[in-house]
Amino acid sequence: MNSETGTETCADRVERFGYLARRLVRPLHRSLLNRRRLTLGSAAAAAAAISLPTLAEARNPFEFPTPVTPVAHDTLYVHDLFLAVMAVVFGIGMCVLLYSVIQHRKSRGYSPAAFSGPKTLGQWMVVVVPVLALAFIDYVVMGIPSYYAVVAMANTREDAALVVKATASQWKWRYEYPDQEIAFTSSLSTPRAQIESGSPTDPHYLYEVDNPLVLPAGKKVRILLVSLDVIHSWWVPAFGVKQDAVPGFLRETWVKIEKPGIYRGQCGELCGTGHAFMPIVVVAKAEPAFERWVAQTQNGEKAVALAEEQPLSRNDLLARGKTAYETNCAPCHQITGLGLPGAIPPLAAGQAFTATPELTDKLAQLGTYRDGKIVLVPVDRQLGIVLHGISGTPMPAFGLQLGDADIAAIVTYVRNSFGNHTGDVVQPAAVKSARVQAN
Amino acid sequence: MSSVSAYVNEHEHEHDHKPRGLARWLFTTNHKDIGILYMLFGVTFFLVGGLFAELIRAQLIHPANHVLTPELYNQAITLHGLVMVFAALMPVTAGFANYVIPLMIGAPDMALPRLNNWGFWLLPPAAVVLVFPGILQLFGVGNGPIDTGWTIYAPLSVRSGLGVDFAIFAIVLLGASSLMASINIIVTIFNMRAPGVTMMKLPLFAWSWLITAFLLIAVFPALIAGGLMLLTDRHFGTHFFSAAGGGDPVLWEHLFWFFGHPEVYILLLPTAGLLSHILSAFARKPIFGYRAQVYAYWTIGVLSVIVWAHHMFTSGMPIAGQLYFMYSTMAISIPVTVLFICWLGTIWRGALSFETPMLFALGYIGLFGIGGLTGLTLADAVADQQYHNSYYLVAHFHYTLFGGPIMGVMAAAYFYLPKITGHMYSERAGRWHFWLCIIGFNLTFIPQFLAGIAGAERRVVDYPIQFAGFHMASSIGAFILGAAQLLLVYNIVVAWRGRTEPASARVWEGAQGLEFTLPSPPPYHTFAERPAVV
């Protein structure tokens, strides 16, 4: 029993399992539990020597991140167990191979035997015992802990103190706390200058977001996963959890973080060109601190909601629009607003664009494309496109992800940048009414 | 047996009226010519696929690198996978089947020679179709070749550019080609064996290809059907893979992996068969456990089609599904262990010598051993959440696919090169090739195991600086590994030009089998009259 958390680990369950498991598996398990951190052995050390630059900052860069959830404990336990067993199996095989290579050489004048299969009982034992041993390793040493781990992993609902819904889209996460009425978008905050510099200095390069997911430590949190476009995957290595977000379906997983801290991960399924730039950062707070955060955020969201309705100056809109554009739009439409030839249309009126008829027909229907060139549509139509996306294309519905002020700022920015000089100023109130109109 | 080769020699000139020049290769129905075409095609695309790998490693050598744009990077990882699997490894193993199996079983040719020609000549257009969008892009049409990863997961592949359409057409062509080759091999093995070559005297390479051929026929149609469904989703408004219309993106994963997992064994089995011949030749000792190996092939073949969803543990699966796919996957380790024991039993107490084919064969046992054992950890449905799509997974499948099939193909290439060309390759260059492969390969992929365990995500164009050391080591390893392959090309050229020592009929002191009773190179037509094997 893990005394810190009161959570039953795989080892405890194996202890319970029965005579066979106790007699045969427990000694191995014991030695592992005592030496959790020693696994890969000399191969790891050899390769780690090559990776010395990274050793300086991480405690053990060639190891699992320190596990902080029951699932991660199970995983690390099983991983250590497997690798220890594998190392023994591989070691025995290689010893046989090397002995033969050294001893049974033609150059030593060794004359070959002529056998082509086991004959005596002893020879049969040599052949059959390894196979039986492997079956035992598969279905007892590994099979029993794995069974319990699978069952525990699937139990997402029992005792869940909090439900969080994570919505994936290219290339950010949106987190909602339905009971607390909190919702925010979380996207990469590493500055583009760092990414383009060629030599990043930021210690959490590509592992940092504007709004991290905040979770209570010591409580079971049920995480629901959905996706708005393609398959993404929510993965935080220290939690041992990776679950795909499949568009059109609800997936779920759970975490129970034992220690407050900051945990970092990335999207775990190839989701397009921004796949490398879709981090997950979780801040686990102890119970009182978490409650405070909830209250503050709720108040803050109300204040933000109020502020959202206030009109903004043209300069404020442009500045806010530039930042929001670079986070949300530039991954596809590019910083320059020129898009990608053949795939993502430019945003400047009069720019030439060629693509499949399927895409250009859709754009033409919306009025943004005529005679091979991009046309700037009226404000209300453009708001409609940004709020609801264009189905069948990579353009997502930003109405689900961004607030009124951000959308107003982005549209203002786009209509006054990249060679567009409409002079239009779009206020949050216009976005709000555009949302209502569509409903 | 010696009377057989005497007969062939006498009549060599009468039968050897092959056409000259390009026409010989375009219209050939000769199994040896077609085998050589397959092998040259495979080696060419092995180098092309390797070039993509080097591009990937050049991009990843340090964080925030800009050798490739994210678009080009995604295209490079996709083409690396597709080219290596479909255009390098499968053609090479099919080439060995074409060249060697008729010789091994005493058949004059493949059973369906014209089909054989057609099967091969579908490959070059397929390869062109696969990379053609890259050329179109240069002229401003579309946005380049397929960029979805070789797994082509929907809905990313539904939304991606026209590269996906071209890739689907390429896969359909490759599938048709593979099905033809498979049918041909099955018919040949069942009907064309010389008198006395009963099924349980069939050389292991022929057995392993027989099962491979059945696997291909069983699973390739699933990929072709999936590809066509994807095509109709993309262009004709169907919703097989879209929840909005009642479909399911995970359906694609099932179709893909129903093909994709047996594909691993399709690549592996032929080289497992060859390995036994090579180990036996250089141990100067009969193959150990012939029957056990045949039964192991069958068991692997059957198991391989019922374990596919272990590639999908993170996609959201009920408990029963996770447990079933976990335990059934573990079962595969048992027949594979049987193979390992048979390989070790074959060299045990032999009189070993270490020519290049033997070196690669021993390297196969070691590297594939690591690949197989790390595969067991991936079978655990919960631990897999940590390994899946991390660099641990990348390292694992390169240990199985490079450590197994590619090492096996190298061993077989050096084993049969003197037989095919009639001249020896440079043993010195061969040894260098082997040792550089071993050093380069391990330096590439051991750091990837460690990076993956530490949480490094794969298929990313840029990465957190925590993983910089691993990636640097891995890239250096990959450059060594890539450069080493030029020695293979050098050796092929050396043997082909024929200025080295001529190879004897037996080539290797311990070589067994009908193919080594024929002169090197074998005459254009062999076994026009059936040899009798007792």
C-alpha cells in the first residue's frame, strides 16, 4: 500500500493474488520496489554519456519522469519489471550466442556436430523450458499486474471529485470545468522569435502555455476528451496517461495527482503541421490553493465577460488582434497573412490563390473568392466565417474557442493589415450580436 | 545432384536465347530477370527512403532547427515510412522469392511468368505516383506529397491535400502487384516442386514465403478497401470516417492496422526463413528444428491477423478489447521464441566462420531480439499509453524492422550476390559495412529508447530542449548508418562488374540446397527437366 496516497499499487494487488504469484513473483517485485529507479543498466549509462548536456538539468533524463499518479506508478512498476526480466532473457540468449561464436569456430578447428533437433530428454528440456518460461513471464509476471492496471485505468468515474472537459483543435486545447463554469483556451506561449532563433534558451521551450490547466492535487479528476477537427491525444508523461481525442466521440481518462507541481506534455498524435506546437501544461495545486484559484477565475471570468462588452479603441483592438492572430490564425494563414499555396487562402484582398476546385468553390460561395483572387467580404460575413468556420476545410469554428473581444480584435486586425485598408473597427458587441443572429 | 548440373551446363547455349537490351528487361518472363529487377528496384528505393530519413535526422539534430519546414517534415516522415515498407523491403523480399524459390524447389520458372512480369512493372508507376505531387508542387499545383504519416489516419487524411489521393492510387497499384506476386508464389510452391521435394522437405525460405503470400492475400485487400473508402470520403461525400455522417475515424485505424500489423510479419517472415539457411551454411551444420520452425511460421501467421488493435490502445477501447489484444499479442512472443531457439540451436556446436552474410545473420539475432523483447512491453495496454507515439515506439519498430528484415536482407544479399553475379564481392568492404551498420544503428536508436521513456513525442518537427542530447546522438548515428549503405552499393557494383574472383557453384563451403548445385551465375534457363531429389 502506498502510504502517502492510500492508493493500492500493482504490487499490492499481486501480493493479494494468490499462492503462485506470491511465491514466484514477489521476490522479483520486492527487489524492484526497492530499486525503482535502476532499470536500463549499462546500455542506458553508455547512451546517457552521449547525452551529457541534458544531464545537467534533469535529474535522470533517460528515465520515466517521476510518476505522480496511480496509473503512472503502475506503468513505471510494470516497465521496470519488464525491462529487468527482458534484460535477463536477452542476456541469456546473447551469452549462448557469444559462447557459440567464441568456442565453436572453424578457425579453432572445431568440427561441426550433425544434430538437427532435440533427441534426449535433457535436450528437450533445454528447448522447451525457455518457451514455457516465456509463457510464464507473459501471462503471470506481466499478465497479472497488467490486468489490474487495465481495470484501474478504465475506472474513470468512481470517486471522481472533478470533471474537466478538454477540447482539442489544431493546435490548442480548450479546458472547461462544467460544474465550476470556468472555460479557457490553452495554447503555446513560446515566442515565435525563440522558435525561429535556431538556438532556444527558454528552459521550457515548447513546453509552456498561456493558460495552463489547473487541477487539484490529491483528488481524482475525470477528464473528458473531444476534438473539433482531427485526432489529437492528451499526454502528460508524469501522469502515465495518453488518451486520444477523436472528433465526433467522447473519450475519457482520469488522473489523481499526488504532488502539487507543474507537469508538462505534448499532443500525442500527429495532427498536422502544428503538431509539435501543441503542449499541455498542468498546474496541480493543493486543495485550498485550488479552491482559491477557482474562485478567482470565476470572478475574473465575470470581470472579463463584463470587459468583453466594453467598446475598445482602434489601437487596443489592433494590438490585441495582432497577438490573438499570431496565436490562433498564423499557424495556417502565416504571420504574413499570405496563407499556403494550394491549401490555405491568403487574407489580403486581391491576392491570387489557386487550389482544388472543391476548396475554391466553397470560398466562392462565401464570396471571398472571385476570378482566381481573394475578395474581402463585408464585416458580418467575415464574422460568420470566423465564428462558425468553413466545414470541409481546415478553417475551424473559432466561436467555440475565443471570446467576443478576441474575435473582434482579430477581425479588426485582419481588415487593416496585409494590405487591407478598410479602416473598419469591429467591436465586441458586434461579435455578440453575430453569435445571436446565427443561433 | 551433380548429374543435374551437368545436364544444365550441356544445354546452356541452346536455351540461352534471351533478348538484348531494354526489351529483355521490359518483356522478360524469366524469374531470374524479374528477381533481379525487383532487387534493384528495392535497393534503389532503400536509398531513396534512407535519404528521407537523413533529412528527418538533419532537421532534428538540434531544437529550433530549420532544415525542413513543418510541411516538408511531415512529408518526409510519411514518405520515409511508405517508401521503406512498400518500395524497398517488400520488393527486395519478392525479388529473392522470384530468383531463389524456383531454384530451391527445382522448378524451371515461376508458375505464372507473364503475371510475374506485370506484377513487377506495376511497381515503377506506383513509386512515381507516390512522389508525383512533389513535382506538381514545383509547378504550383497542390501542396506536395502525402503528409499524414504512413498510417494515414482519418480525418487528418480526409482534410489533407491531393498527396493523399496519389498515395491511395500508389497503394492500390502496390497492392495489386503484391497480390499477383503472392498468387504466383503459392501456385509455384504447390505445383512446381521437383519430384521428391515434399512439403516437409521444402526449404524454409520457401515455407516462410508461402505463409507470407497467404498473409498478403488475407490482409492487403483491407488496406485497399480502406484506401478507396478514404477516397470516396474525400471526394464523393461519403462519411465512412466522419462521425458527422454516422461514420467513425477509428474505423480507419482498424482497417489500417488489420493490414498494418500482419505487414510487419510479411516483412519479417521471408528473412526469418533466409536466416536459417545462412546460419546453417556458416555453421556447416543442418538447420535445427525444421519442423518447429515451419509450425512457428504458421502460428505467427495466424496470430498476426488477430492482434492488430494493440496499435490502438490509446484510441479508446473497452476493457475486454484491451485485455484481449494485450494477451493475444503476448502470445506472439511464444512462436518467435521458438524461432530464436532454433537459430541458436543451428549455430550451437557448428564450425562457425564469419563471412559478411554470417555477420549480418548474427546481428539479426541480436537486434531483432531487442526489438522483440521491447515489443512485449508495448503489449501492456496501460504501459503502452506511455510508450505509444513516443520515441520508445520508434526505436522499438526500427529494432524489429531494421534489426530483423533489413539485416536479414543484407545477409541474404551478400549470401546470394556471388551466386547471382558469378563473382565475389569485397569481403573487406562487407565487414566494414556490417560494423558501421551495427554502430550507426545502435547509436541512432538506443538514444531514442531513452528519449521516449523520458517523454519525447515522435513525428514532431521541433522538440523541448530536454531531449536535445538524445536527438544529437541519434542524428550522428543516422548519418553513420546512412553513409554505411554506400558500401552495399559498392559491393553490388564490384560483384556485378565481374573483375573479382569467380564464385564456385557452391560459393560457400557449407551452403546447402538445389540452388548451390547450379553454376554461378546459374544459366538463363534452369531445370528445364526436373531434377530428382531424394
